Amino acid sequence: MLSLSSGLSTVLSSNQPSEMQQALTQMRAAAKDAKTATPPSLAGSAAQSPAMQGWRNAFDQLIAKVDQAEQQVKLGKLADAKQTAQQISVLRNENHRKYR
């Protein structure tokens, strides 16, 4: 999870496309890894329970936003990528409240 937070900070503060791209790549990898884990608040939940499905869906949404930001960086739309990173931050905060 620290990789996600660190990457998000980098994307929001950087004006270097290569640095932003690297951070987004690390964020995607961290999100995919975290998606397979079980948060402490859902320990003991069945893999197909609605709560676990919600957990995985939250990461699917996050990964989609990371992909969107990455595409924006590739197109040179750094301001748009930063705006998408803000949306990632909102998703993170919403889902931390649900699953932490």
C-alpha cells in the first residue's frame, strides 16, 4: 500500500512524464498485488462474499484510473493525468473507510 501512496504523491507533484510513468507502473503492480490480499477487516470472509467482491472491485476501479492516467501521460496531457490522480486519491479515501 505504501507503493500506491508514494506513487500517487509522485504523480501529483511531478512534471516529468518519465517519472510519472514509472510511478503509475509501480502503482498498477501494487494494486494488482493488493487485490489478491485480504484486508484485516475482512479476515474470515469467504472469497466470493459480497464484501470480498467489493474489495476486488475497488481495486479494479483503481487500476482503471491508473491506466487512464498512464494513457494521459503518454499523450502528454500531464494536467489531465494529475486530475485523474486526484480521482485515484478520492477512490483510495472512500475505500479505506470501507475496508480498513
